[in-house]
Amino acid sequence: MEMPILEFPKYVNELCKDFEHLFAQERQMLQFKRLISGFAIADKHTIAHMNGLFVYHTNQSNLNRFIQKSKWDLEEMNRIKINLINRMEGEEGVLILDDYIIKKYGKNMYGVDYHFDHSEGKSVWGLQIADCVLSGKGIYPLLSTIYVRKDSRWDKKFKTKIEIQMEHLTQLHEMGLNFSCVVMDTWYFNKDLTTHIEKMNKDWVAECKSNRLVLSRGKWIPLSEFANKINEEKFRVVEIGEDTYIMKAFTVYLKKMGKVRLLVSFNKHGNFNFYVTNRLDWNEVEISKMYSRRWDIEAWHREGKGDYGIEECQLRSDEAISKYLSLNALAAVLLAIASMLSPLYAMLINQGRTPEVKHRWILLELVSQLISSASKVKNDCMKHIAESIIYPYKSTLKNKKSGVIN
């Protein structure tokens, strides 16, 4: 059961101070805080649902207008977010690139189309989003962009997913994000992208398909053939965490990529996996540990779809969806930062940084607020608290003298 929100969580009030100058009116700032709180607390993330969580709330159309029509600087909001992450992390993190698909059923939401879903082996109707996260002490979603298929009705200026990610990298670099390496899967292993990364003086690690060609004894052969020729005695047993791997690193020439460091990994199913990096001095452990950070973006995709409402987004314009995606990513970042500043951080780490623990931590604060308010507020306020539990989505109200959120 969701708790009604009488006051903004303490961390929202504290961390949102850096964003106050973005909004010309105090009411806009209140709507901003409502969304940051709602994304972190709500079970559902439609605008109406998040609006209705607050004991004192206006009609949901006001919150809707904040996303769809109000003018505020989205780029500056992301820049402030990057500064907060840098202050929290202190050291350089790992930037991870990927994309994901959200199934949809309507036809009028911006960007919906048929996209091939590799996990299902077929095309599905929905949105495809190219995004990136920073992996450090926490997991921080950074930038997200709807991928629009070429010649679709949404196509104004077509960009491939690789071009979108190159723009993301440029923006993050110009914003001053502290990162040292970019990690990506086979789909993004592309010469244009790796060259772009190297021009920023960053390292990269990518998974590589087995049919890519490597120079061996004067001939170009597939990586699968190259791996089968390796003497078994050359492989090393490498332990990473609780898992054991058999692998070997080589410096090779890869066709269309030049001189790279290749990691050949033999998995428990008897198959080879291949990973490539521009760091010619890295050994098996360094390459594999760096690539393993890629799974942090999978954790964000699960969390973003389920706990931050990406699946529930129903907006119909590019600008509105960009704001929605940016706000739910910011909500996740602020909660991650707040949890790391909390005395409970050690417990959160022991729980594997699971979203559920962080959300329960915020609910505990909301319960505390309601208990504290019970002995301090007038009967009419307690009446509205009770109504917000029984009739949570009825648009109110009216009590301008209460001093509580209105």
C-alpha cells in the first residue's frame, strides 16, 4: 500500500535546492518536487496517480502542464545532475551504453513503432530508447533518447542509435562528467563510435561478435576460428567475485579496427566469448572486470521500467517524453545519492543496492511524518490525511492556511 505524502521527503527538499533557479515560479518548483517524490515513491507513475499521492494536491492537469508546456532548461537540469554525481563519486566512473524496448499498445504516443526485440526473437510494438548510465559507487542514469525509425511518421531528422550515443557522449563530456572508460555490447562496437571515444581521451571495452576478422599468420580469419587454434594450456583460470572463468588476452589486429587487445573467454557451456579494448596494457582480469560493469545498466533498465514508470509513460510529443525520461532519471539519481549519504548505507550495500530497500527507506520517513503530524495538526488536516488514504486520487484542495503542500 502506498503512503499519502503530507510533506516532501527530507532528501528531496535538500537536494532540490540546486535546481531552484531553473523555475521562474514557486509553483513550478512545487510541481518539480512532486514529480521527483512521486517517481521514487509511487507504485504507478502516470501523472494523475503521482499527483494523487499528495494529501494536498491540485488538479492533475497542473502537473501535466508542467511536463508538457512549461518552459525550463532541460540541459541545465542535466548539467546540475552531473555536478551532483561528480561531487558524490569523487573519482572517475565507467560509462555504459545500451538501449531497450518498452512494449506499448497505443498508436499516438511519440516514437511508437515496430522494433526487433532480440530477447523475444521478433518485432514488437513499442518505444526503443538509447540510453547511458554511470557505474560507480552508485548506478546513475544519465541521458535517454527515443530512437525513431527511418522514414517513420516521427522521422524529422533520422539518427542511428550509434549517432544518438555519440551525441550523448559529447554532451556528457562537455558537462564535465568524470568517467574514464566506455563499456558497450556487440551492437555498439563500431569504428566511428570507438574513434569518437578515443578523441575524448577515454578508454573503451566492447563485446565482439565471433565472425569479426582477426589477422593470424598473414590471413584474416574469424575470431571463432582463431579461438579454436589456441592451445588450451595458454588459457588462464581467473576468479572474479564468486565466479571462475577460463580466458586469455592477446594483442591483435582486428579488421577495420586496427591494433586492439582481445580477450577470449571460454564459458561453462563450451562456447567462446570475445571482448575487445583499446587498452593494450590490460590483462585478463582488468578487461573482464571492466566489462562486467555493463550489467549495471541492466539493473537500471529493470528498475526504470518497474520502479520509475518508464513503461507507464503515455506522452505524445518528443519534448514531453524527453522531460519525463529526464525527470525519472533525476529522481533515481537523487535517491541513490541520498541513500549513500544515509546512515543506512551499509545495509543498502549489503542488500546489493536493491531498489526495494531504498524505496522502503523513504516510506519509513513518510510514516514518521504522518505519526508526527497526528499530534500537531488540526482535525481538518487529519480528515484530509484520512481522505487521501481512502480516496487517493480525488483532486483537492483548498486549505491555504495549513502551511502544508498546496
